[in-house]
Amino acid sequence: MEAVLGQVRAHVWGLPGGMPPVLGQAGEPLCVDLDATLATAYSEKDGAAGTYKGTFGYHPDLAFVDRGDGTGEALAGLLRPGNAGSNTAADHIELLDAALAGLPGLDKGTEVMVRGDAG
């Protein structure tokens, strides 16, 4: 179960021909959005659980970077059981750490604004 619930990192940022740089754009802060969603499982899967909507599956926590041009890119995800809480601070911190680790060239002085869903 731990392997299923482990964090998933997107590494396309560091690949040759990967995404163009997002840092240092006109003095604007790097915006990272954190949000959770529901993923329904139609049969019993490892780590799946009942959700607050009465379905069965997962409640992954996801991090995206706002590129500032109307597009965004997935940075990291944390697969969690369906009964995981939406506002679990420990999960958000782990997810943000993974998201920032996935950005090459992130300097200590880079201003980062983290936004979360208030729903």
C-alpha cells in the first residue's frame, strides 16, 4: 500500500526539449497551485477507500505551476486514499516540497506564491 500511496514526480522539466523555463519572468513570483480531486475506482484497488461523495477510489493532491500565459504544467502529485482529508497540512507541505524539487534552476531567492483551493 505504501508504494501506491507514495509521491509521484513529474520530471519533464529537466528533459532535453522539455518545458521552457518559467522562472524570472518580469519580476513576477512563481505561482504554484495546490488542489485535490477525486479519482473513482470501479473495482477494489490497493489504497482506495470511500470518498466524501459516497464513491470509492482515491483523493490525490496535485501541484501545478502557473506559467503566466494562460497555461499551466503539472509538477507533482500525491496519491492518497479516497477518505483523505482535503485540508491536510502535512500532505500539502510534502506535495509542495516535491513540486519545488521538480523545478530545475530554482534559486533560494526566487519568490514563490502558493495558492490553494478554498473550496
